Amino acid sequence: MCQLFAISNVAGITPAKLERLAVVTRRAMSSQKDGFSFAMCGAGNQPYLQRYVEPNLFSGFNPPTHLMEKIFGQSLWASSGKMAKTPKGPMIIHGRTATNEVSLTNSHPFVVEKWVIAHNGVVTPKTGVAQLPRVSTNDSEYVANILALKGANAMVEYIWGYMAVVAISPDKSLVVFKDARASLKVAEGVIAGVPRLLFGTTDSILSAAGRVLELALTPVDIPSFLKITIPETGELSVEALVEWQSAPAVVDRFPGGFTGHITRPSFQDQYKELQGSVEGLDADVPPSSFVDDPEEDPNSPFYVQDGLMTSPYRPRYQ
């Protein structure tokens, strides 16, 4: 799982404190070994961003020198844009745990049609649906393309999976949303007399940011499938999103042709009935061979869909 941080507006925060905020947040995301990046509104109305394949190479806004390039190669980091003399607008930060190739091309944030987008989660394109073209092999680029080119409500048409998203829109608004599975928390603080919203995957990320910004933050989970838009100036707005699936629709996955739904309490209770009804099930397999909590076991063939456990009724052997 990747990790995210965002602040709705950095106006009134000095460049030195912003640099400290980025460094401390990177440390709070130390479990994310496959990348670190940040983005904000920069000089000349262009985004200022840096991406690192090796997170520990980031130690501040000044990129590594030519000496480090000779050792590691510049392909381990990239920087574009310049910091504004008086920073303002949103800032987003991403720590990466890769589910695909570790490279700068696959690193967040993705810039699409002047959107700057970071994503936590795993998504898969829907079968038979023509997808928007990608330049990377990162599934997160599906999310970035859909948001920038089609809008958040189009997610349900193109992909299934889970996600939390923080993004800077072309008009310099911070856009945030998540589904029911992904984690994203929000806390409010006042900087230079103006309320700000801060978002983070974990309490510890927000706590670290609060220490830098001298804020006592109390994080709470944001509502699922609610798109939050915070403009640089003006009022916050919210929009209910069409819910996308976290997993594909139930299909027949058992060779014998048996598919069904059972609720968690009846899972063990139905063992004997299933023994007799499912072709090929070993009658000598004890009930304890089944996974007690399938959704916590990534190797389990069982998963939870809409509050029901969907299963091909394959046992796990001990």
C-alpha cells in the first residue's frame, strides 16, 4: 500500500518550513521503499515536482548533485519546475510501495492535462472496455487518465479496484476522494489565521506534519465515495461519486460449475453441506483447513463482496 499526504493551501508557510514538512513526511513514510515524490503549484503557473525512485536520496528541495549522479545515475530522480517565491495553493506527497516496475516513468505524481495526481491502491481495467492510453506500466495511471480526461464519476466505467486519490487540478484546487477500502484521513488546522485541511493515509503522517506546522491535529476518516474539492480561493465543495467495484462481479470459478454466496457466520457451519455438493472436494479435509478470516489472507481464494463472502469453496490444506 502506498501512502499519501496533502495540504489544501501552503500560503503563509515559508519555503524553509515547506522543505522541512516534505523531509519529515518522507521519514514518516519510511516503510515506502520504492519511491517518494511531492508536487505543488510552482513559479510561472507551472507545477513544481520532484520524483525519487530511491526515497533516501531526498533530503530537501535541492536535488542531489552531479557527484551523486555519477554514483547512482540521474534515472533515480527527476525534478521539474521551480518553487514560487511566495508558495501558495495545494501540496501533495506520495510514498510508493510498488506493485509493478520501480522506475521514474512509473513514479507518482502523474501529470495529465495539467492535472497532477497521486494514487494509493490497486486497480485493474475492465475486460472489454477500451482504456485511455498509458505511457507507464503503473495501474495508477489508469486512475490519473480517467480523472483528468473523463472525471471521477467515470471510474466505474473503466476499472475496478480500490483507491484513495489526492490531486491538484488545473485551477489549483486540491481534489481528494477515496472508496470504502482505502484509508485516508483528514484534520483541520489554522495557519496564518486561515483554516487549512490536511489529509494523510495514517495518523502518524498527519502527526508528523502537525509537529512541523505547530498544529495539534485530530485526524478522522473521510467519507467514502465523496469527492472533496478545495479551491485556492473560495468555498469547499463536495460531490457524491458513483461507487465503483473493489472486485469484479462474481463469476463461476470452480471447475465443477458451483458458485454461491455465504455469510461469514455460516461459513464453518456449511462445511458438511458443501462436502456433499461440490465436485472434487476431499471428504477427509477437516473444517479447520478452511481459512478463518479469508479477507486478511492475501493468498486466500476467498474475498468479501458487498458484505457477503464469495467463494469457489476451495479449501486451504494445512
